[in-house]
Amino acid sequence: MVKREIASGILCYQFPPAEGKHFGFSLHVLLDEQTRTALIIDTAYESQASAVRADLTAMGYGLTTAVISHFHPDHIVGLQALPDIEIVGNSRWEETLFQFGSKDELTPFFPTQVATESTRLAFGPFNLGFRPAPGHSACSQYTIIDNSFVHVADNVMTSNEGQDILPWAEFAEIADHIASLELLRTLANRTFLLSHGRTLDNKNTRLEAIDNRIRYFQNVLDGDGAYPYEQATRGCTCEFLHQEWFIQRDTG
């Protein structure tokens, strides 16, 4: 685990990828020095969440709130290591979460507060807003922090070293993902905080990341899901990792 301070009161805990993978886990924490409490954005798995909680406890902070960017297992399972915590998630959370088990099995991951575009959450000195950003999942959302940072969920992913990772969506959801990336372009004056990867603090880098992903998705649509990888990434200025996530339309 590597911990660094992104800005006053904002920490990033970065964990390495699992063996054979390129994506690690970046968990972001907001600190309220007055109440000695902390808010975490995403939780990864239990080992990562436990490590963050232990470090915060050693610093004298208690975790009280988790904002979930979307309800895929690698973002929520860590909640099992964080009992009695408030959980904030997008209003479409059920569409994603219930793909992974029954209601009874998944109860520990239910949000206690539903976030919409009109939701405002104050935490210590920070003010958070939310924007729906479907595509990668139905319930993906951007979390905007003080108009200075935006947590981008998995709509932009890189390795811990900063190499681009191929975006993923179901073929039928590509148009939604493109629209969410276009929305992210309007937020590109803000530093991007990634669930998987390195903080993007250069605007040109942020815009290039968005453009490459839109170009890829648009090529996939133009080819009706039949283009090979090389044609689907034509015009992209990067070589993506995790090419096994390449989207092809299921015509079976």
C-alpha cells in the first residue's frame, strides 16, 4: 500500500494489482479534522478496506461514510470490513448489485443514502455533488468534490503507473458510456480521481484519456461490434492494457 496526500485533507491509498492483472485499487479518503472522522470513496475488497481503516485508526480517525461509485464487487466487498458505516450510492444501485446474488446475501451492501443529481453532501470542510454516469454500469456516478476534484468511477481506468486500460461496457450500453464521457469532458477542469489508476492532474492528459475512450467506443459502434481490435482502436493515441475486455457484439 502506498499512501499520499493529494490535497489538504484528501488522501489516496493505492494498492497493487492482483497477479496477472494490470489494474490496482485506488481508495480516496476525505478527512474531517474537527470531528476526527473520515469518508472513503469505494472500498475495493476486504483486505484493502481493512488496511485503510487500520491506518486511519492509527491516525486517530474513524471511518463513518462510504461513497460508492458503482456496485461492482471490487468496489463494495470491502464494506464487510467497515461495519456500521453510512453507504451513499446511486439511485440505480439495484440494477447492478442484484446481478451478483440474492437480496438476502447482498443486504450488507445496500446504500443507506441514495444520491441523485440534486444531492449535496457536506463532510467536514468538503462539499460533494453527484452526477449519474451510466455505461460501465447502470449505477455509475461521478462524485464532485468542491468543484476541484471529480471521482470518475471506472469510466477512466489506468494502471498504477498511468498506462491506459481498455474501457468496458456491454455493447448495448456503449451509447450511455459515450454520453457519460462527454459529460466528463465538461468536468475536465477538475483533477480526476480514479478507482483504478493514477490521479490525472493535467488537463491535456484528462482530455486525451476521454477522447481515446470515446473514439474506441464510437469505432465499435461504427463496426456494429464486428471490427477487430486494431480497427476498433484506430485513431487512439494509446495502446490499451486488458485487451481481453475488447467489446464485440454477441450475434449468437
